[in-house]
Amino acid sequence: MSLEKVGAILKDPSAPMKARYRALFTLRNLGAEALGAIGKVEDLPLLNSYSSCDTVELAETCQISADRIRWLDSNSETDISSSNPFHSVDPAPPLPGDLTVAALTAQLLDENLSLFLRYRALFTLRNMRTEEAVLAITLGFRAKSALFRHEIAYVLGQLSHEAAETALTTKLVDLDEHSMVRHECAEALGSLATSSCTGTLEKFLTDKERIVRESCEVALDMVEYEMSNDFQYANTLSKLTS
């Protein structure tokens, strides 16, 4: 499908939500960039102006973005993409050195540190891709910041490790949890594609929060696709050509 057609689906409000999500992920995988990931120093004044706004999630996002830009500006010779097995543009770089899971977990959970530093611990743990690291990441759901808990769920979705299923399910079914955290947990469960995950997602297709309902729909579509012959063929071809 051409980029123009993919873009048209993404912008079409009448298109099914799962089709628009697929279009979004297609464009992202082709290198579409978000403004916050570009990292221009000239954007710092704007970000700083919103870093103390009343909307907590917006303020925290601007704080992290500003910290990332300042870090990039002072580490211009550092190649952070080579250490990222997921090839994503992350809001914070991993930490250097051979830090232990225990040390990284302590930094991840330290409420006295900036979110940027805690994000660095998070992405370092993610890049380890071990069950121990995954379980450590799930502890991040204890964080006070809903934005941080949302990022925890997103990273667990990237990892798609079965060890995270219990923690993700617990957060999805918690009706007192922030909807943006619950919706990210739903999508992460979709990436696991187990029968138990499918059963959980089906229960929340009628959730009172629209973003949760739609995320469950998208997640179930992901499960269906991953179980399809098209996905199995593409996955096999990828392994043979890598």
C-alpha cells in the first residue's frame, strides 16, 4: 500500500479504529517522527513554559522532553540507537555501564529522582530482555506518576514477555487506574497474544472509557493478525532474511 493510502486511512475519522491504528504503526515503522523526538534546542523555551502547567501529564511530558534535548545537546557524539534492540525513539537514553538489575530497580522506583533519570533506568532494563528485568519493570506500576505507569505498560508491550501478564492484567482491570495506563496495558496484553489475554480483553470491549474499549478492540485485532497465516509467513521470511 502506498504512503498516500496509508495516510488517508489514518486521517479518515469514519475508518474503523483498528484500521487507523494499523496505519499509524505502519507509518511509525517507516520512520515517521514525532515533534518531541526531534530534539531541537530551540524548542526548549516552549517546553519549559509548559513544564509547570496545571495538567500534570502534560507538564511531566514537557519536563522529560526538555531533559532529553539538554542531554542530546551535551552528548552529541553518543550513538544511542546502536544499544536499542527495538529501534524506537525513546524519551530517554539507556544508562552506560554494566549496572545490576537491583541497582536499576532502585533508580526506577526512586520518587526523589527526575522522571528522565527513572526513564533511563527503565530503558536500560528493557534492553536486557530477561525475565528478571521484566519483573523489575512491572514494579514501576507502583509509581505515583500516571505518565510513568503508562510508559511502564508501553515498554512491557515492546518486550511481549509472558512474565508481565499478571501485572498488566491487574492494571487493566483496576477501574480506579488512569485510563491512559489501562489502555496501554490493553495493547500490551494484545502483544502477548495468549488465550488468557484474549479472554481478559474481550471482557473490556464495553468498558466505560472509550480509549480502553478501543484499545481492547485494537489489541484483539493484533492477536488475530499474529495468529494468521499472513503474520506467520512474514515472521518466517524475516528470520530467513535477517
